[in-house]
Amino acid sequence: MAECLQENHAFNRNVIIASNRGPITFLQDAEGELVIQRGSGGLVTALRGIVHQVNATWVSCALTPQDSDWSSGAIPISEGSDSINLRFLSPSHESYEGYYNVIANPLLWFLQHSMWDVPRAPIINRDTWKAWDHGYTQVNRLFAEALVDLSRQSSGSTLVMLQDYHLYLVPGFIRQMLPRRQRPTILQFIHIPWPGPEYWGILPPTMRQAILKSLCAVDVLGLQTSDDALNFIRTCETYLPRASVKYRYGRVWYRNHATHVRDFPISIDVQALRQLADSHQVSSYLSEIQDIVSDRKLILRIDRIEPSKNIVRGFQAFEEMLDLHPEYIEKVSFLALLVPSRMDVPEYRGYLDDLMAAAGRINACYGTPSWEPVRVLVGENYARAVAALTQYDILLVNSITDGMNLVAKEGPMVNQRDGVLILSERTGARQQLETGALVISPCDIYATAEAMHQALNMPAQRRQELVTRLRWIIERNDISAWLCQQIDAIAELDL
């Protein structure tokens, strides 16, 4: 990472990161003392490579009262690391609820994951419009005002790196607030899929136009896959009549401005993951995993509890395999480590009920006194998840659609059993990993069942070839490479 930044003149500038959730959250412990909870996600990891080289500031929403009280200042991004300047924004509770829990989730999230049951949902009513006008739009304007303020305070050029679907309107507001010569370079990365124009037609034209016009004020728009990038250009061509698109160059020209559309597949911190896998923290969970598995083969999935992850069909495929190949009864266990997500959204609560019912049915039909076919463990425990990843024979990632799915990259890097990756063709990870995985259609439970059967019977040499290929790909396309690709794009475009 350091070499990438030192060799590239594009980062001889100030950097401002903006995202809904920041790298650090302040909390109050039982004694009333202020404590810091540091994030461990890929974006935080990537940022560590920046703070060693440039002046970086991160702007995000305050998620706790302590965040609001702290407001802004410099703080180490991780233990013993260089500091980053943090700035928390504090929208009203009502504004944040509309911005996050009505528009961003579920409206945009479900739309971009192609998850709406369109004959029944979404229902866009006066409450939705209130959330759009006084929530999503207002919070995006608040972000833009903070970014403009920081940009004006900076000496020299500034790069603003916007993250994800929460902040779609920010670039347009920045364009309105600053004359061209004073605008920072804007790079926005979208972490979730971008569906084709047909699905964007679900949104009312006012919302759709506002999002597309704003994103066409970005200098570089990053998406997870080449299909996502193509879909964005197609969407602009369909719904922005005055836009001129160049598919060959990945460019949208709108209102005398060029937006360069690129795919930057996000990845993982390979070194940090391997260090964690070798830690006592992870090894302490190995006995729990081994007690569940015993001497059986292990099919593993690790997911947030949300409909797009396709957990129910994964269980149904396992049930299909047991029916088609009864020789696996009492020989294979399915372990699902599931993390609660957005349980305040009715669709998510209902999906938890559905998946538990599916697992219960399989256990009732096929279980024996000494064998529980499907074990579901609900809770957020990353160390236990990594321990399980070291032990699988099959890692099932059958999402209906996914921006990337980093579990598909984490598993091969720590697995000790030459486990086989079964990967949905609709995950972002497919673009890079398909040559080392068994690729399935997420809705085809028969094909998924047969892929499980194939993986369980695969010769040892073939399993080793596949996992070696996956590790080679992932090591060369880690989180540092993801960030460097964006830096290189800025430099090549001379932005």
C-alpha cells in the first residue's frame, strides 16, 4: 500500500472519506467511562494504508449520544496506528430514521438487490415521500455541507471518497455549492449491486432522476463488477435523455461533465485474516466446531440474516441432496452461522422465521438421536466464524445477488481441509473466483444439491487445485489492491 501511494502523484492531496458508519464509535461502559469501539471492516482496513501517507479525514453519522458529544477530532484508526481526523454529523432522529430505515433500507437496498415482490411492494406513499424529502435528502445535504466546508479549509487539492448507496445525492449537492474550479475530485464506490434499467423503473421518476443526476456529478464511479458498471451506464442511457454514453470508454457525459465508470472488486486483508486464524481467540472455538461436526463432512454457510442471502434455498438444496443421495444421512452436517441484521425491518424478521422453519423441517424429517442435520447458530461472533472457516469441506455462498460477498474470499484463505467453494453466479465474487469454484444458479436447488454431491466426491487432487487457484487470485487482489486500483484510475484520468 505504501508503495502504491508513494509512486502515484494522484495522492499528493488531502483525502476525505464519507460513509454512513464511521471507523470508530464511542460508547459508555458500566462505570460511565468513554470507550472506543473500532471497526474492523474492509474499508477501515484499506484506510489504514492511506493515513500513513496523506492527511485524511472521515465524515460519518453519529450513531451514539457519545459520538454526538465528541463531535470531531483526531484519533488513532487502530491501536498504535497513525491518527485520522473524525467528524460526526448529528441529524435529527426523525431525519435519520427516514434517511436510513425508510429510503436507504429497505427501499434502495431491496431495489438494488432485485428483491421487491413488485405486485405487492414497494408501496410508495406520503410517508415514503416525507422520508425522501426530510430524511434522505436532508441528511445527504448535511454530508455535502460538511464536505464542502472541509474542502474549503484544505490547502491544495482534495479527493472526496464517498461510500455506498446512503450518499447518492451528495455529489449533486457539492456541484451546486461549489464553482467548478473549487470542486474536489469525487470518487464514489458503491458496495452493493447495480441492477439494470428495468428494475430502476420501479422508483418514481423524481427519485430516480435525482440519484442519476447526482451520480453523474462524480468524477470516478466505482462498482463491484463489470456487469454493475455496464448496468449503470445503461440506466443513465435509459433515464437521462441528455446524457451521452460511451460504453467502450466506460463514460457518461452529462451537463458538461464526464463520469468515468469502473469496476473495482473489493477484497479482504489477507495478512490480518491469517493472523487472526492463528490466534488463541480463534483456536478457542475450534473444539466447539469439532463437537458439532464430529467425524462427519461439514457444509458451512456464514451470512447476515437477510432475504438476499438465499438461506432458505440453501437448506432446501441440502434437503434435496439427502433425498437424492441417502448415503449422506448421518455422514454430513450443515452448519449455518447467521448474524442478525436489520431486525426492525419486517421483511428481515419474517425471513428469520422462514429459515428456522426450513431447518426445523429437515431436522424433523432426517435427524436421528445422534445426528442433527442442520445446526443454526445465531449471533455475531467473528472469531467463531473464522474457526468454522478453517474446518469446512463445502462453503456454500448461494446469494440471490450480492455486491461482492467477502466470505467467499475469506474461506479459501484460512481453510485447512481443501474445502470446495460453491458460489452463486449472481455474487460479485464470481467475476474473480469462478475458475476456482463450482458456480450455481441461486434459484436452482436441484443443481445446488448436485454441486454439493460433486464437491463431497471430488478427488483430493482436484480439491487442492481449486483452492490453490482461489488463494492465488485472492492474494493478488487483496484490499490494498482494491484501493490502489482507484488511485491508479484517478492518476490515469489525470483528475
